[in-house]
Amino acid sequence: MNYKNGRWKRKRISILKRDEYLCQESKRYGKSIEATTVHHIYPVEFYPELAFVDWNLVSLSGGKHDGMHDRVTHEVTELGKSWQERVKYKFDEWQNKNNPPH
């Protein structure tokens, strides 16, 4: 994914605004920490078609973002999996819409 292109830059700003520039993981615990990163809940490396889908994006601080997945293998951590579980119903809807049963 090209994080320098205009489409991503616009989407990133849109998501940060939606989340009021607050880290959504920290907010869950009553903390107001500035969000600097927009995270793909279902990794773009494995789900490129979800790269610009709002429900798959969440604003995080740099530190919280680092805790979501391994930066080398892109494997999702337990914390990252908890966010996937949170939006699983949307993922399932998307999957059913895009992969109808035969």
C-alpha cells in the first residue's frame, strides 16, 4: 500500500477527524491520548480490498499501533485480534456480500 498517495492521505485525515484525533484504544480506558496513526484492523497486506473501508480503520497513538501487529511479519497480536473481534460482524457482512454461497 502506498501511504504517500493522495487518496490515503485524505482517508487518513477523514478517520482522524471521525475519531476526534484521539487514540481509540486509550479512550476505552478513559485516557485522552493524541492519535497519530490510522490502523487497518484487518491488515492491508492480507485484505487490500479493505484498505479504504471506514469500519476497518481506527485512530491510534504510535505506541498503541505498534502493539496491534508485528512490524516484520504483519502477524496480528492479541490486542489486534480483539479489535478484529469488535468489527467481526462488519467483516462477516462484507465477506458474505463479496463471496456469496454457490
